Amino acid sequence: MTSRRRLSTGDIGPSVPLPVLTPAEAVQLLVRTVGEERVDKEPEAAAEVVQRCGHLPPTARSPRAVVPDG
């Protein structure tokens, strides 16, 4: 589970704080998720996706679920 706010972990386990990625780092994580060709084809869209994800590592990977193939 991820959150921008500290949550009560209860039975989930320990909290692991993650740093916010730089825009370039977030785009590189997106490249590893959806592919370099895709990001190179639409760099402005890639930048918008990671910006909307707040440059957070887990959310920068999650667009794979909503970015259509091809």
C-alpha cells in the first residue's frame, strides 16, 4: 500500500518512506515500465504522466495499468 501521508500500519508491517523522484528519474522509471520507444514517441505525454503521479516511485510504475499498449 502506498500513500502520500503516513498511515497507521497496524498488521501491514513497517512503514518505508520513499523519496520523491526527480522528473528525469520518474521518466526513466516509466521507460522501464512502458518501454523506451513509447516514451521517445510521446515525451510530453510521458512528462505529464509522471507529473500527475507526483514523481513518486510506486505511482510512476503504476501507469502501466492505464497506458494502453502500442
